[in-house]
Amino acid sequence: MTSTTYQLTSTPTGGNATDLKYHSHYIARRLPAEVILDAISQVTGVGENFPGFPGRRALQLPDAAVDSYFLSAFGRPPRLTAADSERQQEPSITQALHVINGDTINRKLSASRGLIQDLVTANAGNEAALERIYLAALSRYPSDEERSTLSAALDAPRLAGEPDRSGQAGAGSSSRRQALEDLAWAILTSREFLFTH
């Protein structure tokens, strides 16, 4: 971990942007399917229920026969051989559509328990909500630019009296909840969250 190679940044310079070998810079890679699902569950505070394996994380599943659409879509290997080449790491339309429209992230964000519900119940201000979501998902505080931009975005639905998901207009807790869910969704689907870099 103290070697120069291990500590290389994933931000390429002008001379090594197209270099994919010789370790001139770290090549960003998407996290494995099991790690992404466990990370989403940990950030949202809502675990995944696997049939026949209550309370287990995706990384603790004994084999690939456990039914999970998310894990299958994100390239969980069938574990027929011990080769690392079994794992599908290429992005696909199925993955993009599931992240955008699928129920895995949306179900966890709209759950009656977990991170978003805690923020709504505590009536957390923009600053506190941003810090808690950023620390949970990205292990860092938001930058000054992110704070100002996202604080304005969190206030926008309440100021405009926009309708919430149920179609009801107003500036109540449902529009605040929707804004917090949208913020968390944007972070959970970001490159910074889904990739090692």
C-alpha cells in the first residue's frame, strides 16, 4: 500500500491518458455486483432480503443460485470455474436501465426506515443532510461548490410548491423527502460511488 504503483491516481495526465498498461495511472473500474449492492444497502440503511438467507449481505451468499435480479444484471459470475474472467465487468443497457428505473435503489430510498426516513424525521437542514449523505456514500464532505448547488436544489421543490410523486402539490414533508431521495439517488448512481478510482 505504500508503493508508488498502488498510490497512483486515476486522473490521467496528457501523456498517459490512452495508456492501458505499464501502470502509468490507475485505471478506474466498476465495483463488483455484490459490493455495489452491499454498499447501496449500507448507505441507505435498508438491507437486501435474499430468499433463504435472511440477514446476509450479497458478499456472504454461498453460491450464484440465490435469486437476485440486481446481481445478475451487474455481472455476478456463475461460479462454474475459479477463473476471474467469469465476472462480467462491461457496462450494459440493462444495468443503466435498472439504475435509472429499477426498484433496487428506489425501493431502498423510499423505505419507511433508513437514512432518508431518519433525515425527514429529524427535520435535518440542508447542511446536515448533505454531510450525512456524502459521508455515508462517498466518505467525504461535499465541496463548497457542491454545497451551494445542492442546497439550492434541495430548496427548489419547497419554494416552487411542486407536486410530489403522488401528484399532490405543496411544500410539505413529502416534497422534502422527494428532494432528499433524489439527492441520494444521484450520488448512488454517480461514477464516484460505483467505481474504484
